[in-house]
Amino acid sequence: MFFHVLLTTKCNLQCRYCFGKSCEDIGTDFGDFKIDYCLPPRISYSVDLLRDFCKKDPECVLTFYGGEPMLCIEEIKRIMDNVKVKHFMIQTNGLFLDHLDPEYVNRFHTILVSIDGDQELTDYYRGQGVHRKVINNLKLIKRNGFDGELIARMTVMEETDIFKQVLWLLNNQDYSFSSVHWQLDAGFWKNDFEKRQFGKWANESCNPGIRRLIKFWVDFMEKHGKVLKLYPLLGVMQSLLLNEKSSLRCGSGWVNYSILTDGSITPCPIMGGMKDFYVGHIKTAKPLSLKTFFVAKPCIECEIFSECGGRCLYANITKQWSEEAYSLVCDTVKNLVDSLKQELPRVKKLIAEQKIGLSDFEYMKYNGCEIIP
């Protein structure tokens, strides 16, 4: 099982798509859901409880999460020193990677670092000077011996030219990533849709950009014999090649859960406080016997449900955007899936010619990349 360990609800940044929108959404109506707004700001349970909980699952994987988890460096070290798991991972904004001793950084199987593309875009979304500091820290941890997977995790919205920014992350003079994931900022906040131009951007920029990106991706396979780790493309194409149906691809609610700062367990890190969906506490719960949750209508009635898996449990449950607004998000997923299907014959031909192999599409599932943006 995979578990996000929320070390803190605090963050040292005030990003446009997170802090700003959370302030605008204060007092949002969640209907009949019980919301706990009083979670401890930092991890408040004993590490011994986490150790004993993880002992019950020999395949346990922990991902440090927040807020910004590296505001809790001593807690990270204490957990890594005392809790035995298969892998440790972290999702971080990267600003404090130089604060954690290399012996700990180098034990991470995967680091997901929040970066939205080039300096201009990242600093626009996340704050002046953030990009340069993150890039410098990534260079530092590489010099200090980190050889795990480093994933550039983009948040994508209207200022993003997806084709331009993914290509910048893959090939630039500052720091080139070998793995990239992106997530649409869509359907998570109650009050933002009417203030945005999401539909116009999706139709005129995002969807055409994804089509260009998929063509580039397959062209690269053809030319270089290498499958780039662009996670939304990688995960769906692998399923198409294997003819497999997918459940919710992030794993939330069935193989991937989150441990809140008080030790309560939820299906998803952004469902903290939603008490109706708590599945227990690490003090008494068994990691391999947790209650499961799956998406419901309208996702299960969609023609591409078996490829998509439902996109987002939180969005499906809370319905922060109207059905009409959220259908624009679904259109971006359909565009992604349809475009990959169009390239499927070419990819199969490359495999048959042994220019690439089916194994080139393998990746660690549930590693923090939702796959469906």
C-alpha cells in the first residue's frame, strides 16, 4: 500500500493556484459533508504508532507531503530512522532540499518537485525567485549523490503553454528533467470557475498543445529509440498497449491513502477534514484492510471510464464545479486519450520493429503522479 504522510498543513509559499484560491474559498458550502477545520498544523502522533502501522504491510511505501513537508525536517529524519518501509518518497516545493542531510535525501526512491516550467512561468505562479532556488537545489542534490527518480510536477492553468513548458523541462540549459508530470488546476475550488477563461484556454491552448506533445513524444521514440517519462502519456499508453482497464489511476481510496497530522486516515491528501470519508486511525487500523472508495456518476457512465478511471475522487464527490463546467475538464481527458489512441498503431509498429520495448512503458504506479491530469 501507498500512504501520503501529511507532516504539516503549513506552507512557506503563497502560490496563485493554492493559497490564493483557498482564501477565496473560505466558508465554502460542502453540503452535508462534515468538515474538520481543526487538524493539528504539524504531525501530532508518535512515530512509534506509524512504525507499528507500517509493520503490518511489508510493501508499505510512504510519501512525505504537506503543506510543505520540508518544514518538518526533524520529523522526516525521525521517521526515516525508525520506520521500516519498502520506499520513502517526498512531494516538495524544493526550496529546502539543501537543508536535509544528503544521507536522507539519497534514501528517497522518488522526489516530486513542484516546478511549472521555465523561470518566468514558475515565478509568476509560485513567487519571485522560486525557480532559481529550486533549480540550484536540484543541482546540489545531484552533486551530493541523489540517483533516484526526480519528477518535475507541474500545476497547469491558463498561463501555461503546455507544449512549450514541458519541452523546456525536458531540454534546457539550467536543468533537464527525465520525468515530468502535470496536473490541471480544475474542479478543486468552488469559486474560481466564473473568474477564469478555462474553457477558452482548454480549447485553444491546452488541447492542441497536448496533441502536439503526443506527436513529439512518439516522434522522439521513432528517432531516438527512447520512451520519455511524460507520466500522463506514459500511463495511458501502457494501458492501451496492454488492453487493460484502469481504476482511479492515482490509487486514492483503494491502494493509496493519506495519513493526516493527527493520525487519521483518508482516501486522498486533499480530503483532509472530510470526516465522512475517514477510514480509521493508524493506532488501530490495518493497512491491508482499509475501506475502499470509488468514483460514482457521472464518471462511471462515461465512454472512456475504463481508460480514465475517474480522474479525481475528491472532484467526483464534492462537485465543486457545475456539471457543465466540469465537462470541459472531461473534454481535456478525452482529447488526451483520443490523441494517444491515434498514435497507438505507430507505437505498436515501433515495438514490433524492436526500436522500443513494452518494458519501456513501465513505471512505479501510485507514486504521486495522478496520470490523468
